[in-house]
Amino acid sequence: MSFSHIHLLVALLPAALLAAACPAAPDPHEVPPAASGAGAGGAGASEPGEGMDLGSGGTGSACSADMREVLDDEGNVVAECPAELGCYKGQCIPACEAAEKAGGSIGCDYLAPSPPFFGNELDSSSYSGACHAVFLANTWARHARLRVELGGEALDPAEFAYLPSGIGPSTTYTPLPEEGIPPGKVAVLFLSHQPGAGTRYGTLECPRPPAVLADVAVHDSGAGVAFEVASDTPLSAYDILPYGGAASFLPSASLLLPRSTWGTSYQVLAPHAPHAPHAQGAGVLWMTVVAAEEGTTLDLVPRASMPGGAGVPPAPAGVATQLTLGAGEVAQWMGEDPSGAVLRSSKPVGVWTGSTYLEVATATSPGAGGQDAAHQQIAPISALGSEYVGAGIVSRLLDEAPESVVYRLLGVANGTALAWDPAPPEGAPAALDAGEVREFETTSLFSVRSQDDEHPFLLTQYMPGAPGVTRPGCVEEIPLPGQQCRLGDEEWVIQLPPAQFLERYVFFTDPTYGTTNLVITRVRGPDGFAEVHLSCLGPVTGWQPVGTAGDFEVAHVDLSRGFVGATPACETSQHEASSAGAFGVTVWGTDFYASYGYPAGGNVASINDVVVPPVPQ
């Protein structure tokens, strides 16, 4: 089946809206071809050591954490790469090529499908077309020029991209400079909203006019197109829907992976199903697949039968279903749990899953919460680890005792034996088979590993619903009369394995949330634990040991609470964290019955050779 007709979907948008959303294409020289298409590092790209005259001042054996400097065997700086170049394997090469070859979450080309939102299984509702925004953090030493498209139509970033500053009611939005995103700054791109979208709690529109004044999400099972966001300079990217803090209603966010890191072999995991599936008002589970290149063939074998829709065939349980996608085209299945499904493609694809209305109750949140939407982009099997850390969340309880957190695991290989430090939490599995999904909850920090790299698995975690009256930190005007702060609500977040941790992150925190905090996990190196520095706080303190082996430590850090920064410098949306050792960061924003979370970044390199074939069951 071909999706070549899918660009016609864009034509279905009102002509007046497209005319406003799709002005004349930007100067094509703003974004070199290497930042789009097949990407640098593909056909014709030079490998380090092939004799390119890059003016780097020499070569070395390693690179600095920010890919800006060439190092020798002792860690001394041999050369500083010019702003248009980056370091890879001890040599300065074009910046986008360096980022793509490094295999991390920093890249030059992203695709962002609009995630399904509450009521998405309906043709339309008052919730349809909530504000979809993408955040871009410029990690490089020069301005980043952008190119944005939808369905092959160019969109001018000058019309919908802004530099946010401040937090809370003092947040301002400065239009994107003509030169692009400045070094070390963050831009927010308001991609789409449906005029009039909203609830009895307030508007779901973006705070500034978006690129497209329409609901561009695929509804129910069906076909669509994704936004493409490209740059001539490496960036980190995240998306959120809806944008706008507690008043935005049912928010969720995800780290976006550059398409240079996408894979061809996936074992799918989604959050858990609602307690009463298919009941009126219950959440609906979904899976979205986006192709990076033309002529991408998918083979999908789900464990539960996935209903088809307009342009998307049904995928019966245990049967191999095949279809073909073009570059940027979307196939979405909705209505059944896609967890455990095996997906294999002829060319790289991106995979997102989620729930339109997630419910999570725990021992410390026994009544669950107000429920929220959830969406995450998941990594290919090759990037999954054989060891993870359960680092919990920053406590929202009045007495600041540890919260009980639910974790969700997915096995990839049969006979995956799990070793826990400390002893396995109650309900935690001792082993997993391919496609097996298990959940458990605990208040403790832990690490878990399998027997070897040929038995990778995936660990995810939830934020439970608001646990009754919570610590302060909500936006003052949000709680209803007579109510106290209920900080945060349901969210589901992918965890990255320590094998994919970095030594430096430039990341975004949504300035519209009353409270922002970080969960940081650091790895013991040959010389012990290295300090982690936050640009607005200095050295991180308050480290807690994980288990008894002494391999990991975790810190829970407030950046702001109730719109008051831990320091004045923390009252911003752009942040940097760095260390001489590997560490991971999960960002959390919370407010009155609202929350989002995502990993700040990480490697997405191939760390195992496991491929799961889509064999009918």
C-alpha cells in the first residue's frame, strides 16, 4: 500500500490558512543540504582521517564533551574547531556531520508529528487542535538558521519562532532574530493550533500565532504528515502539547530524536491501558510511525489487533502487516495497546506512543489524579541498554517523604535475567522474555541490569496523579476557590540507560510552569564521582546513593518553585549542565494538576546488535 497520496491531506486545510502559514520559501542557502535529506554522514560523506583540509590546526584522538575541541590522549586541547565545524573522533568536520556521526540527541534534522490529544478518537471536539510547540536549544557557538516544512510546504520561522525569557507571568517572547537562534539560547516554535480550541478551564491556543491555524493531528487510526524542523547547526529538540502551563490542560512532552538516530528495528512500548478500556471518557492508547525517506516499507506484527483507518490498514494480532510510507508521512494506529509489537522497516523510522488520558494511582497517590495525556518518542532496539537506574521524582508530599513511583519494563530478548541493587522491589520481575511488559512500584532508588548487551530492555517511569494536598509550588491563580495546591499529575517518561549518558546538556524548561525540577543520575568513574555543575546553581549537592554497589548516585534539584528560582539565574528557560563524568538528567515541570517530563538528552548510539524480526506468531 502506498502513502504517496498523503500530501493531499495538506491541501484539505483551508486555502486561506495555508496562504498565511506557507509564505515564500526561505533562502535555500540558510540550511545546507547536509542538514536535510539523507543527512551528513550518508552517501558521499568523508570519514575522519580521509585527509579533509578543515583548517582545524591538527588532529587528536578524542573530543571535548561539547564537540567543540580536539583533545589528545591526555585530555589536553590540541585544537578548537571553528564555529561551522565540530569534533568527531579527534578531527574537526562539518558541525551537522559531527553531531550525526556522534549518534546523540543533538542533531540538525527533526520530524515532529502532532501527538494525539484527549478526544482524538473523535472526528473533532473542543479539545481538538491544542497548541503544539517545539523547543530548540542551540548547543553550538554560532547562530542556528532554521527551515520548517509541513507536507513539503515551506513555513517561515520568522512568523512563529520566539526566544522566551523569564518565567511565569513575566515570560516574554522575542521574535527570532534574522540570523537564527543565538548560541546558547532556546527558541520555541509554535507549530499549530485550532482557533477556538479550549475547555471550561481556559484556552488551548498558543500564546502567539502558530505556523498553521488548524488541527493537523491525525484523528483515530489514519494517515497524516509531520512537521520537519531542520537547522544548519546542531540543536537539541523537545516538543510539548499543549503549551502553556497548568492552564493548558492535560500537557505532555517528549525528547525528540534527530532522524539521523532513527532505526529500522523496534519493539514497541506504550503506557498502560486505562482501568476501563473503551469506557466513555477513558484514555485511548496509540502508536505513530513516521518515515524519514521515500519508499520506506514497514512490517508490523502487533500482539493485539490494531484497528485501521483512513489510509492505514488494520494490523491483526500475530500477523505481519505491510505498508509503504514517503518521507515525513505518518501512519497512526489507535484503540488497542501496541506494547510488545515488533516493527521492522526498510529505511529508518521514528516511533511515538502514548495515551490520550493516562491514569496512575500509587500507594502515595491512592486516588490517582486529574489524569493527563502522555506521549514519548521511543528509541530503536539498537539504542536500548542492559542497565538502568530508577531515580524517582522530586517529592510533592507535604512531609517531603519519597513518593511511590510506578515503573514499566519491556523485554526484547527471551531469557533476560534481571539483577537488582538493592534487592528487587516488591512485584519487580526476576526475568523478562521478548515483548513481555511488567510494572511495579517502589519508593526506593534502584539499579537493574541484565546478563549482557545481547539482552537489552527498556525502563520507563510514571509520575503518579497529584497526591492530595501537596507542597507549595502551584501558580497562585490556578487553584479553584477553597482548594490548595495539587502539584503535578500523570505523566509517562522514557528512561535512558547510563551507557547513553553524556557529560554536557543544554536544555529547555517550560517557563509557564510554577515549579521546575531536575532528577540527575551520575555514574562512578575511575576516580569516583565527578561534580555536576548547573549553570544557574553551581555544583549540585544532596546526592543519594543507589543501592549498595556504589555505582550510581541521584540528586533531586529544584530550579524554581512557585515561579521563584533557586537563584535569580535559574529564573529562565535555558539551562546547561556539565561534568567531567557521565550523568543523566530528567526535566520535570509541575503545576496545579499538570505536569510534563522528558530526558534532557543523551546518546542514541548503537550499543547492541539485537534485531527482532517481525515473524508472525
